[in-house]
Amino acid sequence: MKPFDIHNWNRVNQYQFFKNFDDPYFGLTCNLDITNLYRYCKENKVSFSLACLFYAMKAANEITEFRLRIVNDEVVEFDSIEIGSTFLNDDNSFFFGLFNNEKTLFDFDAKGKEIVNKFKTDKIFEEHWDKIDLIFGSTIPWISFTSIKHAKNKEREKSGIPKFVFGKRFQQNDKLLLPFAVEVHHALMDGFHVGQLVEKFQQKIDNLS
């Protein structure tokens, strides 16, 4: 973590404008074309859910604004961020898994499966309350939603941790689509940056071979 020079930031005025809003977060939902990703996961026997987390995390790490957080009313930048996500237990309760920014999907998949299995077996529920160099992820695999609202903790929200949610995949003509919801702190980024995220995420999926 290092200080971020907001005075040489092209959107310092937007930061100052939004930072004290009662609710400075905005969100959107889009459909990703995951036809190629689903095929790739099946052929290589990797978890589709973990692959979604991996490529979303990789796309976010390529955009400075997704690595910014607010600490004691100051903007800081992380060199790298990780991703956490909810996963279902066998009794349909859930746990939070925290996944490192591994270099390859195969490393991420192998270590991710170990984490999921351990948390399910040991019935672990960790909150990672003090960690902010991450993205909050979740999956709602039962619904192809078009929007979503998150539970919020006022103190935790001050840091500006982004939230990603994946929905139920569905077929449309010859494509397999996946709802993808993004919620971010408007003092730290704008719609342009969310658009960059979606574009980079889709490119990573399309380039798999």
C-alpha cells in the first residue's frame, strides 16, 4: 500500500465531489458472453466459478482505479489486489473464501479448490474484516438477475472495496451468457472505468484457446 497523489489525478474534482456522499456507490449489471470460457473450463477440467473470479480479478488489477482504497480519508494504491467470494456449504449456508492473485488460472484453480474443500470440511466462517486489498465477490447461481442490491456496513464501505456478483448463466441463440454485476465507489472511479473492466474481462475470455 502506498499513498496516491490525488492532486495529479485527472479526476481529483470528481473525487472531491463524491467522497462525502451519504451513499457514494453506483452499480450496473451486464451480460458477459462466456461461451468460450465455459468450453475452456470443461476441456481443461477447471472450475468455472473459480475461472470467473480469476479473470475478473485479473481485469481489475489492470485498472489503477480498481486498486485504490480510502484509508483515514486519504487515497492509497495497492500494487495488487485479491478476490474473495462466497461459496455454498452442503447445508446451503455459505462461507467466505479468499483467493490470492495467482499467475495462472491453473494455479488459481488448484489452490482455490483446496480452500473451498478445507472451508467446507472444517465449517470455517472467516470475515477478513480488516483486509481491504481485495474485491468482494459472490455468486447467485439460481437467478439470471438484471440488478442487485448489497447489504452494507457503514464503516467498511468507507474504504471503497468493489463488489462483483455473478448470476445464473443462460442460453441466448448460439451464445452462453452470464449476468455480471459491479458496484464501486464513485469517488474512486466512474462509469468509464467499469466499462474498461467489462471490456478487459470479455477480452480475456475471448482470447482463451
